[in-house]
Amino acid sequence: MLKALRFEILRDIKASCLATIALAEQPVRVATLIDEKAFLADQFLVHNKTVFLEDRTHDWEWRDGLFRYYTRVAERADVLIIYELEEVTPAARFCPQTGGPLVAVSK
């Protein structure tokens, strides 16, 4: 699972390949926010739940300090610009063999 470590949120951005926004740093990922409250709780990028992960070239581009956002998901949206990520392995909650819930063992 991906976790955003350093990011900013651009508000009410129009999806258009003609509009540009100056960003001094190149994003490593871009996502359209779906559930901002859930995202901000842990900064996990859960596709189609907290965010819609956008594809570079198809949905966004950054070149020479200028960012373009032209998603097909929305006409206007709050856009998550991610500058630093980490791969996180969440703790298992279910047994992979039985599907039953795992119970924490107390010492």
C-alpha cells in the first residue's frame, strides 16, 4: 500500500490540458481526492476509495515547472500532488488460509 509522506492539495482544479499550474517540484504521483477525511486520517492512497490514482501522460503532466491536469474522472476536482511516497505493508487482519480474523496474542 502506498502512503503519501509529502504532498499538497490543489483545490477546485479544472481538468484541462490548456490550463497550467506552476509547481517548483516534480510530483511522483497525482491523484484526484475522493474522500479527503479518510485520506488525511492515515495518508494511504487507496484507489477508488480515498483517491483516484491518475496516470502520468494520460491524466496529468509536469514539464519545466508547469503542471497540467486533464483527468477524465471529473470536470473540476481537488487534486492531490504527491512529492514523496513510501510502500507500507499493513498488518494482516485475516488468515490467508481460512479467511478468519486474526486474534492478537497477549503476553
